[in-house]
Amino acid sequence: MKPLEGLKVVELASFIAVPSAARMLSDWGAEVIKVEPLEGDYYRNFGLTMMLPTNGEINPVFTALNTGKKLVSLNLKSKEGIAALKKLIAKADVFMTNIRYQSIRKMGLGYEDIHKEFPSLVYFHFDGFGKKGPDADRPGFDQAAFWAYPGMTGDWATKGEHPLRPGHGFGDAVTSFNIASGILAAVFRQKMSGEGLYASTSLFASGIWGNHISLISAGAPTPTIEFPREIDSENFPFTNCYECSDGRWMMWYSMITKLEACLKALGRPDLIGDPRFCDRASIRQNKKELYRIIQEESLKHDSEYWDNILSEYDIVHCKLATMQETCHSEQAWANDYFEKVKYADGSEYIQATIPMEFSDYERPKAQPCGNIGADTKEVLKDFGYSESELDQMLASGIIK
């Protein structure tokens, strides 16, 4: 039995965070019905930003978040479309959406209305900046609401350099785990009490949670660290990136408890006991000098040398990989962190798998997603619609 077998979910959402969370639930055994407008989720076109195909069923970016779902297309500007959606919701355990709350209330699909009609339903709503406050109604993608607003884009960059440029959808992907965990907590309560629950989160909330350590420092009565930071401002310089003689960079990430091992690995055992670098206080006072020494030594050897020597001393480290290297990582493939998906034209793309394993349950293999409304008729038949009714709805522009 799959972990979430028997759970029924209706997703009325676009883009990344909510569909990503719904993909997780689907992978874990839930039946997920994704409802799209007649023109489809705009995310079907997002692959174009990365020069990837978006041709119908050959759409690796859309497939990554929507494989395994049943795809239904409804005209929710019509009474008939709303009625069809409510039939789906009536048999669901969970309803997930990221339509702006003012808009979804106007559609008669706000929590207040849905809870009255379906009191045992878990209702999840997602937005950019939260339900209250001056920015409650602002639109927000992850680059703005997850990265820029909580301070990471500006303050995580090196002082004086261009702001950080995160990859597309990173904040959404992180947030999707908050969404999935919150929904499952609400479902647990639902199963224990029979009562429904409203759950919500935002990109801004997830960004603050992810950046909480730096924000504790920034918000201290006397801020303890100045942001953005200079490259040589790390209080313990053995936690930084250093360039090697082959032009690659090595990330050292050690603790002060391994100071002696770090100095030996660096090839500078003569610095052991040096009063400038003998404890936390002296290192903090002389951090710029220690940074200079580490960088000077790092440039004497290539990244393979440093990989070997740091491994010998059991120091946490990593050569900064390129994304192409990650795509071919033996470690990633050994753990099934990637899979290959083959499309109708014979093309094959890799995609990440959901990063969670369970005993006695094999991950489902991702399959290419269908076109808009690929499962509309099949799904609605299961909810009592006849073939003639569906043909009439198709002709009237109610379904696709």
C-alpha cells in the first residue's frame, strides 16, 4: 500500500509551488485531479524561458511538476464549470489553490463558502506575501516574494557585487515541502476528528523561515553581522570558498573544533598555536589575514589535490560543481535522485525525483503529461456526467 493511498486531492493552481506539493502527494499515492482553465496552466509555456520544448505532450518542465495527475480543463467563468468543480471537491479530502483570495471568493470558492458546503474538507490556500498587511494583495513569484523580500537577494551577495541571481523556481520548490507537510498535518486532524481545516502559507513566510539564522543576527538589539558581507568577513575563514590552481573553487565548511586539522590540511602546521589564530576570539580579530593565507595556499594546488587532502583530514568540503556535472553525478544517479523521461518524439530529458524515500514502496516512474484536458471526459464520467452531457459541455465551451 502506498503511503497516501486513498487520499483524494483537487488542485486548482498554476506555476510551481502548489503543483509541486500536489506532485509529491501524487507520488506518495494520493489521487490528484489538476483543474486547468481552457487555455491551460500558463506554466505549460514556462519551458520557453529555458529554450526547452513546450509542444503539447513534449513538455519536460510541465511534466516535472504534474506527472501522475489527472488533467481536467474547465471553464470556471461559467456556472456549469463551477458546478463541475464542486462535484470534484465533494468527493475530495483536500482542495489546493493559489488563485488570489479576492478572486476566488468572487467565484464562490473561498474557504467560507466551501467550508459551509463541505465541512470535512481540508482547504489550502497559497499566496506571495501573506493574508494580512499592506502587501497582502501583491502578486508574487519566488524571485520577488521568497528571495528579494526576505533579504536574501541583496544581503547574500558579496558586498559591492551584483545581487544574487537564484535559479527559476528554487524558492517554490522549497516552499512546496512546507505546503505538503502542512496539508498532511491538516489531513491527520481531519481523519482523527472528521473536521475540515483551513491551511495557508506564502512564499514570503518560507523565505523568512529559510533565512531565519541570518535574520536573528540582523534583528538582534545590536546587529552582530553586517550584510551584505565582504568576501573575507567570515568569522571562521575555514568556512568559505577558495579558488584552486586549476580555476575551480573549493568550499571548506568546518567548525572551530577542527582548527588543528584544517591547518594541517592547509599545509601550515606552523600556525598551530599561533596567537593570531588560536581560538575563536583571536581568529575573529584576524580573520582577514587568515582568509588571505588560506587563499594563498589554495592557489598552490588544483581542486583534485584539495579534494583528496580534505577527505584525508575528514573536513567537510565540496568542489563547486557545475549544473551539467550534477546532471551526470554518479552519487545522484546511484540514489535515484534523477530519472529519465522519454517523450513521443523519441527525445529524452532528465528530471529530479521527489526527494523522499519510503521502505516497501518504490518511487513511481514519471510519465509525460498529457495535453490540456487530457482526462476531462474520463474523470467527469466517474462523477456522473453522461457522454451526451459531456459532448454538450464540450460544444458549449464548458470543458476541453
